[in-house]
Amino acid sequence: MLAILPPRARVACAAVVGALLFAPFAAGQSAAGQERARRSLLDFDQLEHAEYDEHVGCGKACVYRQAWEARFGEGRGGEDGEGAGDAWMRGIVDTTDLIHCDLSLEIFPSNENISGTNVMLIESLVDGLTSFTFRLRSQFVISNCTVTDSVGSYTVTPTSPPANSYGRTITLQRAVNAGQQFTVSITYSGLAVSRGFGSITFGTQGGNPIVSTLSEPYFAATWWPCKDGDFQQPGNNGDKFTMTMAITAPAALRAVSNGLLQGIDVLPSSRRRHRWATNYPMSTYLAAFSATNYNTWTVDYVHPEGVMPVEFNIYPNSDTPANRAAWELCVPMLHAFRPIFGEYPFIDEKYGIYQFPFGGGMEHQTNSGQGTFNEGVTAHELGHQWWGDMITCTTWHDIWLNEGFATYSEALWFERKPGSSGLPALHAHMASRRPGSVNGTVYCFNVSDPNRIFSSDFSYRKAGWVLHMLRKAVGDDTFFAILAEHRARHAYRGATTAQFIDAASDAAGQDLSWFFDPWLFQPGAPAYEFGWQNATIGGSPYVRLRIRQTQSASYPIYTMPIDVRVTTGAGVETFTVHNSAAEQHYLLPVSASASALSLDPEDWILNTGKTQTTYAAGPPKIVSISPAPGQEFAHDAAPTQVTLLFSDGVLAGANAFAMDGPGGSVSISFAQGSAVSTRTVTINSPLTPGTYTVTAGNSISLPAGTLLDGEIDDPMSGPLPTGDGLAGGNAVWSFVVLGGPCTVDLNDSGDADVEDLFLFLALWFAADEAADFDGENGVGVSDIFAFLAAWFAGC
């Protein structure tokens, strides 16, 4: 849902806050009292309307905060308020799978009532199922509840919702076993009570009635009987179902909903019934309708497999060429998202946008509601069709998988839209989505407070930045492979945060917990302090760089690749350093002396500041080595010494160097003496063919005692200079002395083996000239003896 990006307008706040304030008491008021309350809400809406600004208002979190503070102060209460302290722990033990809902309802704008019937097709997941719980708010009267199983039908009486719950339970007369299906038909009626962000809202636009729903997160039960997680609970959005919805309304109204329109029935008393159906699995909170005197038009989305309708429903007073053009941008957005997200996930039905009385937007499956024509909102809600609708956060703990992905979808659109500048546009949009605060977690631990679930800073903005930084950390190819793996595993189902992390790690070929653990489950963001200086080492220019993470001690240390842009007399050079500690030192080889240095110049990393300070010295590093890592030598040109160039003058203790070869430890010697930057290690005996490994480290240090920063990523390739930015750590690398020609290795296996012997004998018996091993211009017995002597000697 995008009621936050851009934020909801004050007019939306007024309407929803008012609904939250008065709705709990609606059932106990007189009709006149209810009417006076509703009229006062409309008056308040009219007073604020002149100040309406779709970009400067309050979002979901603000709506809840204002409403709850006004009603309860510091407390919570009532059916839709927090009750006992452990209420948040009530979860769903899923014993059933909802297969299909057939919802038929009628709306009465004149008195704000609703009536209808929902028939749920349900499959048991356990043996001996004897009860089923659905959700429907307490003010609704259930006139009939019928269960039909494989034996027949019978009527049951649901329980009333307990305190702080929408749950109603029926007892099955006959137990149902795993894999068996049954239906529950519930007929209900009552006064609509709007909760949340306007779960079922009656109002007017342009003098015409409008009735709209918005159930997220757990308010579907305020307008239809459904299987859903209870109020303030984590829920299970992974139990998806197909649906038909028939909406009966006054004939002047057009009712829009999920999926495709199946037909419009003309009914007595100036009524019409719009019948909609979707065959794609859908989560409960994504079911919706809206009814008013819409103007409707359709454009085509032409895709590789055919054509899909894109349907728009707009208020007559809003129907301008500019507003039509703004919404129709969703068609090029569909084209832009297809290469990176896969084909639009509901391609056999439609995508639609309809105008509704809420600020921002809501990603109802196949049919997004929008109260704005803002381009970013349109991209956000369309992105949700993949990330939120096709794949839905299994619980509200995982809401970032919906909102963070949709937030980053906005940035991806601005990066990829026709005529875009590309990455500069991406970074500009992400800069506009920086969170105002980083002191909370992206993962939503507390789902009892919708104010927290839909936190603009954490569930939207910081979550979007997590994806932005993940892209930087793993690279474009891997990032989009992660999205593809996420789709492949979880399409048309729910996904948890843990499941996404597993998919991402598998697609990346590495455990990504080093990235996700601090960014998702801990508060904060890094603050960087850096200093640098030029250096000349061995006649070549270098830049010494020190980076510190100075964020609050209550925040973790973040591991991230950081780009470093260095301006030199030879031009601009960019390096990427691996930052994973509170303080690290780097040595960057540059083409010429540096005049400027910037850290993370494109702002890939969410941070709370980058401060340049005076450089402070760090540990020594090895700048060059001979023999170099992986270097090969002919057998008659094997090295007789190892030479190392250090970044600083270093001391070398008795155990500073060691060498091992095919025969074990190799005798070496070196001078200890005073601190010098060049060290030579003498190899005391000729090297035979094989691989040799040199270790430098144990007692190499600056005179002040700071140990060598010596790690080498790959002993056969480097790179140099050495180190991970931290003092302590040996340098270990290898080189190779090649053997001489092996004349008996006839099968090119690299050694003398039995196969070589049989190959030679075959040549010898064939009198092949290749068997003239002793070179006496003929094949004879002497060749056999010469070959055997060489064969036994080996290669």
C-alpha cells in the first residue's frame, strides 16, 4: 500500500481519523446521532479541503497515531484496540486452506448499510477437523450460516467475537479429514463501520455517492466475512484463494473490483449488479471494491504473448487529459518492469487503476486504488502487483517485502523510463526516499500497532534502501537473479523474510546473513569518518585511506563495499574497498598524486554522515613481492631469493618468514636488523620442481608494534597491496617451479604411470619410430631398457 509515498493528505487524515473516533460507538447511537456524527466528519473534511496537498499530508502511520492518541491517549481499548498485554501473541494455527470465495453483497449509500453472503470453499489440512474460525466484526448480524460437506448441508450458529477480536467460530457436526473439502455459507447485514485507513467508507465525490474499501492490514472483517488473521495479529497472508464478487448498488454507480468483469445485471428498484471474478490466488486484504459514477476507459498493453486490457476508472470531475496521461504511464511502466521483474503476473486478466477517496494508493490485486495522479505512486502500486500481490508478505512482520520492494520499484522506473538519465535518476530518487530516522528495524517485530507496520521510515524508506544497497553489494546481475529466484520460489504464495534471505543467498552463491542481519533486524545505519594522505612507495604513488564507523554504540558495525573516488593529476580513479570493522586502513595504487577523495560518491549506502578528518596511520602492508603470487619459473631458472616491498619500514623477528615446498620446509635466511621497507629472504638451496608457499607475518611490525596487515585473497593471484584493513594477519602466497621435459609421460598426465609403459610397449612392438627411445636410429631391446630406466626415475 502506498498511503505514505507520497504521504496521505490532511483531507484523508480527517476522514479516517474521524471514522476511527466515532465508529466504535455507532452501534449504540441513535440514527440521528450517527447521522450528526457523520455530517460533522464531512464538515471537518470540507474545512480541510482547501489545504489539501497530496504530497504533504499524513500517511498510514500518521492516521493511526492521531486517531489512537485522540481516542485513548497512551492506552488502547475496545474491539479494535489493544487489549491484554499478550494480545500480540495470538497467531493463526492454520488447519485449513481457503480455496475459493463467492461473495455477493449489496451496498446502501443512503444509510451506510451493507448486506451479503460469502460462500467459502475450504479444504482441511488436518485429520479430525471439528471447528472453523472466520472473521466478521461484531456489529454485523448473521442471519444464516450453513455448512455443506460430502454428506450434506446443515445450519450452525457461530460464536460472537470475543474481546479484542473479530473471530467467530463454528463447530462442525461431522469431522473433516485432511484433503477433504467443505463449504461455509455466511449471510450477514449491518451498519458499516470504517476502521483502519477506511476499511469500508461511505462518502461523496462531486455530489455523487462513493463507497470504497481498503482492508490492509487486518480490517477485511469490517465489511465481509472472511478467513483472515485477527486484529493486531501477524496473520497468514499466504493462504490465498480465487474469488468471485458481485456488488449490487444503485444503478447510477459503477462498481469495480478484482479480476475481470463477468457481467452487469439490471435489477428492480433502480439497481445494478456488477459481477467480477479472478482466477489468480489472492490474499484476503487485497480483495476490494469501489462504487461511484466512474468514467471508464481502456488502453492496451501489448506484450510478447498478446494483448492485455488496462482499465481506468476516474471521477468525472477529475477526468482531464493530463490526469488520463498521468495514469496511462503505467503502460510504459509495464514494459519497463517486464525485463527485470518478469511478465506482469496477472496477464490473463487485467491491470487497472481506479480513483478512491483515500490519499496515496493501495495495490488491490489487478486493480490499484489511487487518490492521486503522482507518477511515483503509480509506479509504486504497479510494482506491488509483483511484490505484495503475486508474492505477499506471509505475516505483517514481513511487510518490508511488500513496501520496501514497491518503494524500490519507483526508483527502478525512474532509472529505466524512456529518456531517463539512468543511474543518476536512480540515485536522485533514492535520495528523495531517505528515511527521516534510522533508529528502528526494517523487520517489523511489533505487529500490534499498524502505526509501526506502515512506518514510512522503516517499512518503506529504509526497506527500499536495503534493496538498493543489496544491489550494490552483489552487483546488478546477481541482484536481478535474486529477484528471479524469489519469484520462482514464491510466486502466487506468501513469503517470509527468512525465505527471501534463503532465496537471495542461494542466487548469490554465498551466505548473505552478513548483509541482512544488521540491515533488517537491528536499528541504525553507519556514520563514516575518513582521512587520507598521499604516499610514494618504491617510487610509485599511493593514497593511504582510513575509514571509521562512528555510529552509536547501540548500532551494529555494517559490512559493505564502499566506492572511493580519487581525483589525481592523471584523472579520476574509482576503487571499491571492503569495509567491515569499526576502523580500517587501505592503500590505493593511483596513477599520480591525489588532490581530492570522496567516499561513496554516488551514495549507494544509507548513512547518517560522512566526515573527512586528518589521516591517522595504520598497519603496514606488503606492496610488491617477487616471486609474485602464482608466478611460474622454468626448472633451470628457479628463484634464489624472495624480495618484499612494504608500505612502511618494518621490523622482522626471527619467525617473520617461512617457506614450504614439495619436500616440506625449505631452508631460508634473512637479516633482522632495523626497520626497513624492503626485505630480502635468501633461499639456501636450489629449488626442485613443484609449488612453493611463502608465509610472511608472525613478527613483522612497525617499530611502534603495529602488526602487519598481510592477508592475500588468493595465494596464486593476489591482489596487492595486502590486507583486510586491520592489523594482524599473515601474507600467504605461492609460486611454481616447473619440471623439465618428461620424456616418458606419453599420455600427458603430468607423471610417469603404468599407462605410459603400455603405450611405449605398443609402439615398440609396432616398430614405430617413436619407440626409438635411445636415439640410435632403430627400434631395439636397448630402447626398452632406456625407457624403463627413465620410467622408474619418474618425472
